[in-house]
Amino acid sequence: MAGHTSGFSVSGYGPRRGGVWQRLSARDSVVRRLDWPLLLCALALSGIGALLVWSATRNRTELNQGDPYYFLLRHLLNTGIGITLMIATIWLGHRTLRGAVPVLYGISIVLILLVLTPLGATINGAHAWIVVGGGFSLQPSEFVKITIILGMAMLLAARVDAGDQEHPDHRTVAKALGLAVLPMLIVMRMPDLGSVMVMVVIVLGVLMASGAPNRWILGLIGGGVAGAVLVAALGLLDQYQINRFAAFANPSLDPTGAGYNTNQARIAIGSGGLLGTGLFKGSQTTGQFVPEQQTDFVFTVAGEELGFVGGALILVLLGVVLWRACGIARDTTELYGTIVATGIVAWFAFQSFENIGMTLGIMPVAGLPLPFVSYGGSSMFAVWVAIGLLQSIRVQRPISA
């Protein structure tokens, strides 16, 4: 395939003459064409996350099996595996993965269906995990986000990139929505409302990037609002989800129950001030007052121990990741690449806003990790694969573009 990336040369598979430095510094070298600000900011976020996870878990003997380095080492291992997956994604290329979408989609459907079998496990009220043994578990819904992006992009861009039409027609949009709805319904059945919220935002972002008719986007927004009202009216939410929304609407309603997490999170962040109490010196963190602090509420560690400056640094790094991803979406010469990059932007932006927002009390608790920062293998693997897709889109862009 023209433009396929393999090894260190964008232009083909054959070996290149010259020394290693000449190959790496060549104009068409993959290493030179990588988006380094994007990569370095993602690495910085994962590094900061390692410190925050370590601080949140080093004293939690009921979780770390008596080893204060337990979660730190696993977080670093997850990051290493994620980076390896990123490299593999760049090597394969987003165009190769475009042809593998049917297989990837089928695997994703099988995995989320397995969650509904006895192999599935319930964590924090969500039956969204598969226990694989050795203390490891898998959350398939994290990978469904990627397959929805790739699958919808494949359908929406096929005839446009072939030059047959300028924008996706109504039939194509309907097929793309059908592809996304099936896994979303299964994930909703778990229930994993937080992941479904992210998927809905991804779908909207993908449709807007594809140039789909506005009536589809407006219709989906209206249908989403109506669907949320219907779900609440029919009592389809689990009690723990209802309690979370009630606590969001009225934090003083159940301060020792559903509202406990958000109240403690605000206390932790508020106590950090401008510069924070210092790493490993936060009273809320050391006292283990914030539940799930290494995963969903990891930003509270930054707010308490690194203060406003540390929290702002995380926001800036996330902002640079989104900015560079938007640039990749804008500069690519194919609609498929634009849609994939935009879907990733929508995913990262909404999930970051929801995670940080729930720690500040401006969003309901939805059980979503902070990209690159929170502890968790599935989420870490998925976001680094997404970085690999972004880098592949940039690398395979024609040099003259």
C-alpha cells in the first residue's frame, strides 16, 4: 500500500543505506516525522501519574499486599506495555488497521459479551470487567472506544476518500450509527454508564468531522436527551447510579454515603492551596480519606500535594495533547484520518473534563479514569494505542502536505 510505514522508512519496506543516524534523521524517517510534543506530553502525564498513584497507594496495605511499590511498579509496567502497543500501531499503520476493522470489531463484541457471563466481575458497582488471573483484569469497554472510532471512520470515509461523493450520505450515516449502537447497548447492560457517555461524545465528534448532514447530529442530541429522560423515568438505572446523580445535585444529601467521595475530593483539592502540601505529605491522601484515589480520583492527589500549580500543569499537558491531535486531524489529506483523529480528540477531551469535573463537584461521578494519569491497565493500553493512531496519521501524511 502506498505510503505504508514499516521500520524507519515511510516510503517502503527495503533497507536504507547509510548509518543509523542518517536513517533516523532522513526527511522521510518515521522518528523525525513523529509529533514529539504530543509524545512527550503523553509521557509526562504517565510519569506524573506514576508519582500520584504511588502516593495514593503506598500506605494502603489492604490494597498493595504490604508492598508500598506494588501499584507504582504495575503502573510503570502498564505504561511500558502501552508504549509498546503505540509502537506496534505506528508500525502497522492506521490504514492497515482500517482493513482489519471487521476483525477488531468482532473481537470487541465478543469481549464485552463475555463480561455478561460468569467470567465477568463487578468493581465499584459496574459489572464491566473480565478477571484474567494473576491479579489482572480487563475492561473491554476501553477498547470498544477505539473500534467505534475506526469502524465509523471506515464506513463514513470510504466513498469520500474514493472520490465518489463529497460527504457521507444518509444511508452511510445510518450504517455507521448502527455499528456504534450495538456495543453501546451491551455496555449499557453491564451497566457502565460512564463509558457509554464517552462513546456518545465520540459518535457526535466523528459525525461532525465526517461532514454528515446536520439533521443527524441535531437528531442524535435530541434523541440522547429524550433517551436519558426515558431511562430515568422507567427506572433502568441501578441504585448506585441514581445515588451518584442525587449526590451531584445535592452534595449534602448523603455526606457519608453517595456524596462521601466528592466531599472528600473537594476537601483534598481545597487543602492544597497554590503549591500543595508536598508529595507524600497530603493529610487526606495519607489518611486514606478519598476512596479509589489511585484510579477515578487521582486528580485529588495532585490538587492536595502539588497544589494549583500541579493541577494546572496536568491541564496544560492534556491541553497540548488535544491541541496536537487537533492539528493532526486538520492537516491530514484523507477524511478517514481526520475522522479517527477527531474521534480521539472527543474521547480524550470529554473523559478528562468528566474525571476532573467530578473531583471538583461540577460533574457527576461516572467512574472514568483520567487519561494517562489514573492507574489501570485497560485504560492505559487504550490511550497509548490512540496515540499510536495519531502518530500513524501524521507519519503517513505526504511529506509535501
